[in-house]
Amino acid sequence: MSSLLLLYILITFIVCVPSYLHFHLEVTMQAQKKAPPNMHCIDEFLIQSIVTRPGAY
């Protein structure tokens, strides 16, 4: 469970990256207005990937 679940914006996208290229993903977080209890932040990010056969996209 996230520490500030109601303040998040979820933007999803699908990217097809050929195996010979690299993909750089950057996550930028906004500064917190109030510190979480015990100064412990439990935010999580999920990045999923799948390998397919050539031409499957």
C-alpha cells in the first residue's frame, strides 16, 4: 500500500523496443508536503516487460 495513494497520477504506455536497442525509463517524484509516519516511505513502482517472438508486435 502506498503512503499517498490518493495523490498519484497513473500514466500507462506501451513501448516496443527492439532487442538491439536500450530503453531508458525515468521516474520523477514530487516532494512530499508532509513527512510520512516514522519518516518511512513505502511507495512502489511496477515495471513489467515481456519477450515475444520476432514480428509478434
